[in-house]
Amino acid sequence: MGDEKFDLLIHFDSNRNKWNGQELLGILELEQLFQDMEGRFLIKESEFVNTVMVEVEKNPLEAYHLLLKSPTKVVSRAMYIESTVKTCGNQITERAIKCIGSKASPGDTFMVRCYLKKRRYINSCQKLIIRIENNIINGFKLQLDHEKPRWIVHLEFLGDKTGISVLETGSFI
């Protein structure tokens, strides 16, 4: 299950009201939003409340951008995922480096950020970020910039799975 594929990771707002059905409302909202898209999509439950994974048959980045542009009632955060690996420092580092290496050019700026749901599988996000940053700087001659990076390497820790994406700064929610 560690390398289970998913293209979007969606978090639903659990603080909007006292009724605890935000996940169900969010799933219905996603189904309505994606119903006219070409290809099928599959919404998968995660081990975390109010968090689902979505696998998109065609054009996952298009689905992500559709979600960015659409007003939603219960989606609090969404993330495009271009690659998934087991939550293991070496696998995460290798995949993150491979993802940015296929997009960035020498001299480009970047930063690494992460969102950690639970600390069961990884001890220090900060140590992993520093290791990835150093490997990217040394391997691709990119410049670290926390203020205005061109590229963001985003790590999304979801238990034993980690989603990785590298997008230009303007492409994130």
C-alpha cells in the first residue's frame, strides 16, 4: 500500500459546523465537480479523517486546476501529487530529486515544503527537507529561495505513503 497511486490529496474542513459529515459532503462536492471531466476518477478513503485521495484516469493536473478555480464549501486544502512512494527518507529524496530534475534548469530557484499528518513514519521533516535541498543544489545547480522560488517541491506525508509534486509557484493552492 506504500506506493499506492493517487493524483490528488484532498483535505476537508472539519470546523465549519458541528455536524461531522464533512468528508461525505466533500466527496459529493468532488463528484459533482469532476462529473464532466473526460475519463473516470476514483475517490479513495485514507486512514485520516476528512482526508481522501483521488485517482484521475486522464489529466490529473487539469483536475487539480479545475479544483483551484471552483468555489468549494468543504475542501480546505488540495494538493496535486505527481508521484507516490513509501514514507522512507531515501525513497522520498530520490523521487523528489528526479521530479525536479526533469523540470528545472540550472539557475532556477526552488524551495522544499512538507505537510505531515502524523509523525509515526518520519521523525524530522526539517532534516529531510535539508537533505533534499542540499542534493538539489549540488546535483542541479539550483538556488534555494524561500521568498520567491520558481519551483516548489511539495511533500505530502500521509501515513506510510508520501506524495511528491514539483510545480511552479503559481500552480499551488
